[in-house]
Amino acid sequence: MVSAAGRPAQPRVTADRELCIGAAQCAFAAPAVFDQDDDGYVVVLDGDPGSGEWEAAQEAADLCPAQAILLADGADGADGADGMVGMDAG
Amino acid sequence: MEITAQRGLSGAPPFPQPRTCPYQPPETYRRLGEEAPLSRVTLFDGRVVWLVTGYHEARQLLADERISADRQRPDYPALAPRFQAEVARRLVLIGMDPPEHDEHRRLLNPDFSRRRVAELRPVIQDVVDHYVDRMLRLGPPADLVRDFALPVPSRVISEVLGLPGEDLEFFQEASRRLLQATTREDSQSAGEELIGYLDRLATRRRTESGPGLIGRLAREEVAGGTLSHSDLVQIALVILVAGHETTASTIALGTLALLDHPEQLARMQADPAAVPAAVEEVLRCVAVTDLAGARVATADIQIAGRTIREGDGVLLSGTMANRDDRVHQDAEDFDIGRTGRRHLSFGYGIHQCLGQSLARLELEIAFSTLFTRIPNLRLAVPADQLAARPLGSGTVQGVQEMPVTW
Ligand code: HEM
Ligand code: SF4
């Protein structure tokens, strides 16, 4: 979506510190993209990670128990993972 | 819409059921997991509730706001008679819903951040070395539960809470009695002793400063008036209850799983960098809490073609979700070569384990030190003779004793 040449209007990776419960899954899954501050809450280190890190960021969004990580494709953790199984009655 | 709603209702098997192997689910759970991601099970009091065995469904429900962890609700599912007792119903944090839950959690998160936990590494290493030294001095044989798995997390929690050195023996002994109690009276009296102790310490810390979580909370909160004294005492108790038995059982059952899989153990011993992944696989496989959560629905919820009704009890099976073959290849195998953290052994959603970074570090240091310093550690009795913890004590899995030699 965002080429190396193009500048994204918004960072592709954002985290909602109000939702964050400090579980540190993100810093584990994608240490180049996320860190925890001294109080244990998420900090986005790299809002526009390269393709190598994008997969790790997706894993982080998937693991985050508070669904606090938003990826610009509209693929936050819950949708990404749960969409696969079709949660709605068929 | 609800084609599957009737299926399986006829047979709602009893829950919980004992594991036959201490780290593998009973056959009935497996069968339920194979049939559907949600099933019906019957509790000791005859109540029929949902057992969720699918990974995605369990995560979706644990993150759903229409589901409550409040143990004081009359419709909250009681898993054993013991949990109907007053003490179990007043669980701060674990048994609270937002916004109360979140206020307490925010108070505690800083003490359990990865950075803070990393600072504890040398302390944990000292504690682990101390108990390995002691085993080597007094044995062989040894009881891995009593001589290693129980005291290590107890000492680490003492450090986190900031207990004075002279109280460590008392604290450890009372915690052990609380966990190993076989009668209700024993567990009650040990529990009361601990509450009394924590209460006195928290009171002292209001005027006389001290280290650790109790020192900090007593200073900042009780003095400032935002946290009540009784909540502070309850928080300290919850940290003990949630962090001691779980970690101790994971050390014991993880050691057992590693001993049962010598080729995996050899891989871990050969490569220190493989230990964190081995810890993750131990967590996934042994899932000591069995349940990733127990909840009650506060509204009707549609999921996987079924309808959970308002007021229904919902049990989320970590043990089975961790073995969901939509998520893990050869999910039944114990394989320390897996990557990622796709298990629910620490729960999911807003209640996901506060102490998980600490637990991971304790397990990493415990396994690597134990198997480096006692490389030929082995069971002193056949594995099928290990006595599982009695069912009435709840759903935390474990063994009462684990005789080992070397
Ligand atoms: C291997 C060890 C551990 C396991 C398997 C484990 C498992 C769990 C699980 C499954 C939950 C979620 C319960 C629910 O949603 O109903 C939880 C929550 C919790 N755990 Fe752990 N735990 C472990 C170690 C620890 C340690 C070491 C501590 C603290 C020192 C701790 C403190 C807590 C607390 C306070 C909660 C409640 C969090 C909340 O409600 O926001 N746990 N744990
Ligand atoms: S994984 Fe989610 S809850 Fe945990 S620190 Fe990262 S953003 Fe916060």
C-alpha cells in the first residue's frame, strides 16, 4: 500500500495506550516495532515498519490480548485471527 | 441458524475430570474438542455450562465485553464446593469487571513490566541456585515439588511483595500449607494466617517505609487515600494465590514433560538459546490452570452457530484451545521447536496474566539451571505412580510429590 517512495499520511501501526494492559506480547513479537515504557505500557517505535517487520507487527496485533494494536489495513488482531473461522452463525 | 444447537445437549459430561497423565487432557475433553469448538458440560452442583475448546472461539469470548469475571454474581459458575466459600468470592482484580478491574490493574502493571522483571534476573538466579545447592547437598533423592518447585516461586513473590528477610520462612511455610492442604480446615487456617500477616505488614508499611509492591502501594495509595487498606491486603493475597501455585506446578509438570521427552530435553540442554521456546512449549502443553478463564454471559452471544444465553456459565479451556489443530500442527506433540506464543495458558483479554513476564523468566532460569547443574536428573518412581492433586482443590493441575534422583 505504501511504497518506499510514498509518505503515509498516518502511521500504519498505532497502539491505543488506553486499551493496553501491559502484557508485552507486542514487544516480544516485534521488538523493532514496539517497546514497553517504564510503567509497562506499549510504545510504538516504528510506525511504518518495512515489509520484513510487517509480519511481526501482524503477529503482535494478533497476540495482543487487549486488541490495542491497530494496523492500517484495518486488520487488527481480533479480526485477523478470528475472521478465519467465521464466528457468526452460518 | 442454530442447526447445531441441539447436538450434544443430551450428553453434557461432568466437569472437571481428572487428567490421567498429569500434563495431558482427559479423553472426554479431547472428544469434546474434536466434536465442536463449544460443548455443554455439567458441574458438581448439576448446573450445565459451556465448555469452549476452540482457540479462536475462546479468544473471541475472553475479549468480549458481554462476559463477566465477577465472582460475586449469583450466576457465576462455581467449579467446586470450595469456591462457594466467602474467601474465594472476594478476589480483587481476577474477579472484577471494568472499570474497577482496570483501575487496579493500572496500579500494578508497572511492577510487572518486562524491564522491571528483567531487573529481578539476578535475584531469581540466586534463589534457584540456592535450592539446587540444597538438593545437591541433601540428596539424592529429593522431592522436586517440596524441595524446588514450591519454594522457588514463593521466594520470588516475597521479593516482589517486599517481605522482610526474617519473615521468609514463615511465609514460605504458610504458603506451602495453603497449597498442599488436603482438608478445608487446613487451607482455611493457613489462608487466615497469611491474610493476618499481610495485613499487619501493610499497616506497618504505612508509617515505616519498605521495599517492594506492598511498600510502594502502602506509601502511595493508602496514604493518598485512593486505595483502601483492605484492597491492598487483598491485592497482596491475590498475587500470592495467582503466582505461587501456578508457577510451582508449571515447574514440576514441565520438568516431567521434559524428562518424558529425552530427545527434546537434549535439544534444550545443548542450546541455551532454545530455553525460552522450551518454556513456551511447556506452558502450552501443561496449561496448569486448565481453564483460561471462567465467566458468565451478561447478554446473549452468538458464536460458532450457537447461542450463549444471558446468565449462562462459560468455561474457556486453555488445555484444549492450546491443542486446536487449526492453530498448531501435530498439536498433540510436545515439540520445543515451535515458534510463537499461540496458547491461552496465561488467558486472554483484559485479565491476561499480570505476572506472565515474571513467570516466563522464573521458568527459564529454573529449567536451565536444574538441567545444567543436575544433567542426569530423573524420576525415582514410575511416572504413572505420581499422585495427582485431588480434584476438590480446583482446576489447577499438579502433582503432590515428585520423587527424583540423579
Ligand atoms: C506459569 C505460571 C502462571 C500461569 C499459568 C498463570 C495463569 C494465569 C491465567 C490463566 C490468568 C487469567 C485468569 C482469568 O482470566 O480468569 C492469570 C491472571 C493473573 N495472574 Fe497469572 N499465571 C502464572 C503466574 C503468575 C505470577 C507469577 C503472578 C504474579 C506474581 C500472576 C498473577 C496474576 C494476576 C494478578 C492475574 C489477574 C490479572 C487480571 O485479572 O487482570 N500469575 N494468570
Ligand atoms: S500486547 Fe497489547 S496489551 Fe500488551 S503491551 Fe502490547 S499493546 Fe499493550
